Amino acid sequence: MSTCSSRALTILSTVFGACGLLLVGVAVSTDYWLIMVEGIILQQNQSQEVKMALHSGLWRVCFVAGSENGRCVASEYFTEPDIEITTENTANILKMVRTATPFPMVSLLFVFTAFVISNIGHIRPQRTILAFVSGIFFILSGLSLVVGLVLYISSINDEVMNRPREPEQFFNYHYGWSFAFAASSFLLKEGAGVMSVYLFMKRYAEEEMYRPHPALYRPRLSESSDYSGQFLQPDSSWPPPKRGRSTSEASSDISIQLNQTPPRVAHAPISTSRPIPSI
């Protein structure tokens, strides 16, 4: 059951990471993040006349109606693009959304790094730490992307709230499928990160389970001891046979005995006088 669970986590984290990388890559490279339409309301028949319609991304703005119809202009981050926009608020929206561009790019870099590390960890599962590192990169990628999305939405809402309300003009906007891809990528990357971290915990627990207990290891005695090999040779008899003494050891013992001075024994004095017989 544990092996099956680890395999399922490996497959799911790989699929979620690959889908998250694909979606954020498509979202960053396409220009359907925001779609805006503005025009005037005809008082005669209360119909709407579109003056300008466009869809924009992180790198390009394409016009689909108005005087710039059919023209796509690259977003200039340091200079203003040479385009004709009907109102100043629309130009401010296109200018403010550029501040959110670095965060999706950092997210794309993080998710690519996490995907590579995750695959290396799946190929070499004995390197348990790689699953944890890839999970952290997945989570950081998702957080970076959600910061960019929140900044993108807040920039648009601020300009829309400051837009003057005029009864003869209308303005509509909505988010495109590129924005939806980016939001879906956030969910997939966070899911891949959580599963990668949980996979690291599973692999670490399995390693601890199959690792021998430290109490099973006995300290090895010195090589000069007669009993140094009794733990390495379980089939040997006990007690071990006595080892014969070498010639050097015997000669050293004899020299020690000769050099030793015998202890002096105190003898009682012997009297040589004979006892006097009694008369």
C-alpha cells in the first residue's frame, strides 16, 4: 500500500507540474489577458457604436475595431507605443498592467526549475531531498504568480473606478482565456508542490522504517583482544580456545621472574644452650 501511494504521488505531482508549466507558458506568451470595448450610445435608437475594441497581453496589444483595427503593437515598457486610443483611462489601464509582468516571468522560471528537479528526483528516488526542493519551488512559483494576478486585477480596478461616468459613453472589459490559464496554472502548481512535499515525507518515513536500529550495532573490541572476533563469527564455539604463547612472550616472563628479588622470610632465633636439668 505504501509503494502504491508513493507511485501515485509521483505520477500526480509530475502531471500537475507539467500542466502548470504548460499553462503558465501559454498564458505568458499569448495576448488575451484583457479584452476592452468602448464606444458611444446613440440617443436616437439607444444603440451602441463601438469606437475601439482591443485585447492585450503582457507583451502586445491588438485592436479589433476602431481606427486601429487589425493592428498589433508591442507593449513598450520604457516608451509609449505609437497608437491612437480614444480615452486617457484606457491608455492608463494598458500602462498600469505592465507593472504585473515580472511576477509571471519569475513564476515561469520557478516552475521550470521545479519540474526539472522533480523529474531528477523521480529518476533517482534515493535522493529524497530533491522531492522536497521541487515542492518548495512549485509553491514559490504559485505564490509569485498569484501576486502578479492580484496586482494585475487591482491596477485595472483602480483605473475603472476613477473612470468618469458619462451617459453617452459605455465601457466594457473582461478577462480573457490567457488570464484563465494563468489562474488555473496557480492551482496546479500549488497542488504539485503539496504532493511533492508529501512524497518527500513518505520516502523519508520508508527510509527510517527499513534502517536498522542503533541498538543492533555493538562496539567492536580492539584487535589485540582474544574476544575481538566473537561478534563477527557467530558460528565459533564459546568460550574461545586459548591461544598459544609465543617465544617472545615466554622469554619476557622468564626475564621478569629472574629480575624479581625473592622476599625475605623472618626466622625465629634458635637457642643453642641446653636446659639445666632439675635436681
